[in-house]
Amino acid sequence: MMQQSKVGVLQLVLGVLVATSLVGCSAVLGIDSERTVLKETPLPEQWACLKDPVPTASRTTFTQTLHFTDGATSTFPSIAGLSVRACQRIDFDCTTPLAPAVLTGADGRAVLTVPSGFSGYYEVAGRDDYQSVIMVERVATSDASYEYSLVTKAIAAAYAAAAGAMYLPGMGNMTLIARDCKGAPGVGIAFALNSSGTPASIVYLANSLPTAGTTETDQTGVGVVFALTPGALNATAAASDGSFTLATRAGLVRSGWLTQLSFYPDQLSLTP
């Protein structure tokens, strides 16, 4: 009986000590013991798919249909005669493509079969004026079609001159494209580059033209970077007000080539 009393007393003392210590911690830390849990601020509708789950693949290979047009003209004509290869991200020179090159016909389309989970890039060659590296927009988990607008090297040089930027033939150039959940251009997005090469300035479009002094995307959702050191880099797209981050993507820069790097706010595009 005496033993049970001691145990009861010890339990009472420990209870008091625990309660006292909790009160003390709250007082010291300035925490309200009856605090409420803050609710997360919901994302705007056009960015809400940032929280969507990652879709699962149902097959081992998928068909990707790529349509190439000339983005420097108002009619966006299709580009024939392009040689398109699917390449692994770590294969910088595409020495081991996933399949033989596919040529675009008069309709500007190339149809490629890629493995499930493919997240590399498309090498667009065959015509020196349109040489491009297009980083895969979304990890392949289904058949899909994509539209790509290309510009010639001459047009890229003219854009650089209009923005007061350097265009150097031996360097690389990059187009950064932001899209919202519905695929519309992402307005109000700021890009940042993490590259080991020479620092380069990002030029955003204003009224669809590269314009110096701009700090975020306009209704085109586009930013461009000229005279990049060839090699690998990471780029991040985020709301210019800092409210959310779209993604950080990996990109490849080749000498004299134009790289396209797109940012979609769904989970398939979030793999760096």
C-alpha cells in the first residue's frame, strides 16, 4: 500500500513538472498555448496544378509528335528538312541517340518514339540556320504533341542587337518559356540562371520584342539569354513577387546553337 502511494505521489509530481515546463517554454518562446494552425494560402487558379500528383505511365514507350514552325513570321510556316533526334540529358553531343534521326516533312512534323520517363532533349539539326537544342518539357508518361517555334541565327542576332545584348557566334543562346496550368504564357515570371560560365543577363520581351530593362515576362511568357558559355546549367522560374516557384530545370548550351527551356507548373516538368 505504501508503495502504491509513493508511485501516485511521483506521478503527481511528474505531471506538475511537465505542465510547468510546458508553460515555461510557451512563456519563454512567446508561443500562445491556444494558438491556431495557419492555413496555407491557396495558389491562383492558373498555378494550382503545382500541387497535382505525378501521373503514372501505363506503357514502356510513347509517341511524341513535334511540330516546328518559324516563329519570326506572323503566319508561323512549318519548317521542312529538319533532322530531329531524341537524346539523353547526359549525352551532351548526342553521340548515342535513342533512335535514328527523323526528318520533318512539308508539314514540319517529326514523330519520335521515346521510352517511358524520357526527360532528355531533342536535337534539331539538318539546317544550319535553325540549329536548336530543345529540352524536353515534360517527362514522357503518355503520347503527346508539342509545338515549337524556332528562329534563325540571323533573327536571333537581330533580337540581341535590339535589346543591346551581345550575340557571339561561338557562344550559346537560350530561350526561356513559362507556361501556366492551361498552357497559356506565364505572365509575371522571373528567371534565374545558375551557370559556371560567364554571367549573362536575361532579357525579357515587351510587346513581343526583347527589351532591355524589363524584369519579368509579359503576355508572351518569354525571356532570352545571349552569349552563354557552352556547357550545362540550371535555370529557375518563379513568380516575380516571390510568392511561388515554378521549377528548376537543367539545360544544355552548345556553341552557336539556340536552346529552348520551358517551364510548366505541373509535376511532370519538375524533374531538374
